[in-house]
Amino acid sequence: MDYLNAFLCGGILCAIGQILIDHTRLTPARILTGYVVAGVLLSAVGLYQPLADWGGAGATVPLTGFGHALARGVKTAVAEQGWLGVLTGGLTATAGGIAAAVVSAVLVALIFKPGDKR
């Protein structure tokens, strides 16, 4: 059942993104940013954690999950360090994902020839 919930949750998030691409003039970069901000806002009002509990990786892996991780990291860091946590909490909580993205990008750039589209 966990796999089905993850598939449904991730599929719904992807379907919403596809609908935004097909029926609005939003660029992919704006949709990406909107998903991260939506994750932060839904976390702030307490709605994303129940979604993550139900959807598992279908909710935590997409961009909304990144926003949720940022918000959760800031909340934890503010509780521990005070207002300094606003600046450090999000980066601390998502450092592993950011590092993985950078390392992957470097490896792909070394293997393939990067360049502009023609």
C-alpha cells in the first residue's frame, strides 16, 4: 500500500505540473520555484507533514518535498539557535541533496559534452 500511495501522490504532483505547463504561460523555472515555495507554505501551515506521512517518497522526493525539508530545517534550527537558525537551518537540512545534485552535475558534464542547444 505504501508503494501505491507514493505513486498516487507523486503522480498527482506531476500531473499538476503538466497541467500548469500545458494550460498556462508559466515557464518551467517558475513552476519549479512555485513547487518549492508551495512546499514551504504547506509546511508552515502544517498541511505537508500529513501528506508526506501518507505519500512517503511520492511527497518527499519532488520539489515540494525540498521546500518541506527547507521549512522543517529552519523550524528546527530556530528552536535550537534562535534567529540565526533562519539563515542556517534550511541549508543544513538540505545539504545532502544539494551536494548530490552538484556532484551529479559535475559527473554528467565530465562524461558528456556540455553545450548550448542548436
